[in-house]
Amino acid sequence: MALPTSIDLQIVTPNRLIVQEQVDEVQVPGSEGYFGVLPGHTPLLASLAVGELWYRKGQEKTYLAIAGGFAEVLPDRVTILAQLAERAEDIDVERAESARRRAEERLTQKVDVDFERARAALLRSLTRLQVASRIGLRTGASRRVRP
Ligand code: ATP
């Protein structure tokens, strides 16, 4: 049987379908570390961490913030069932900044703090900020080449 030449990527959350595209490569934030998928990958099931997922079509990469869920990898298909999945352009940076500040303040308090909850909120906010900055980085780069 011929090896597949692309991946049918589907990313869904409990609320909606976020991505349905033919792509060339995917990087997934697995709970045991990031892993890359190219067409023809060995089948696997993995749980997802909070982190950045990207997929590539030709030269173009698209970034999403992901938090929790499962990934199913087949040679010609990747299905991401995520608790949260946000495209870079849908991330509200001010909201993520406030969430980061709130979580950092909580983590410096000594009493009456649910540390695990604050740590998880901090991780979500930092991931959102990193993913959102991917768009900013592109804009910044194109600005620098202008006189
Ligand atoms: P916050 O404290 O700002 O609510 P959070 O990390 O506690 O942040 P979540 O519980 O992870 O928020 O998400 C709740 C809903 O709000 C989800 O639908 C999520 O996609 C959305 N959301 C949270 N933060 C942002 C953001 N900065 N930009 C866009 N959507 C966001």
C-alpha cells in the first residue's frame, strides 16, 4: 500500500470543530512531551498537556493553544479531542495577561491558595501568550525590513 502524502487533521473541542484541514506536519503537546507527526506515522493514542500545537501546510505554520484531552494518530489522520483549543488570532492577550498576573500573585501567597489550580491557570495563560505572540512575531519581522 502506498504511503500517505498528507495528514487529515481534525481538532475538536466539546463545543465545536476548530480545524479540519489537509496538512503536511503536526506538532502535538503530549502529556509526556511534544511529538511530531508526518504522513505515514505509526498509529498511537496520547493524552494531551497544556501547550502549543502547530501544523504546517507547505511553508506556513498555524499555531493553537491546547489544554488537555486526547490525540489519535493514524498514518493518514490526526484527531485531536481537546478540552480547549484556541487559534492564535482568537486569543485575547489582555485577558491572558491578567490571568497570568492573577495566577502569579496567588502563587506568592502563603495561605488559602489552591496552588495546583493557580499553577494550571498560570500555565494556560503563558501558553496563550506564547501562541498569541506567534502572530506578533510575524508582524514584527515584516516591520523590521521596512525603512
Ligand atoms: P480566565 O481566568 O481569563 O477565565 P482561564 O484560563 O481560567 O482564564 P479557561 O477556564 O481556560 O480560562 O477558559 C474558559 C473559556 O474562556 C474557554 O472557552 C477559553 O477558550 C476562553 N478563554 C480563556 N482565556 C482566553 C483568552 N485569553 N483568549 C480567548 N479565549 C479565552
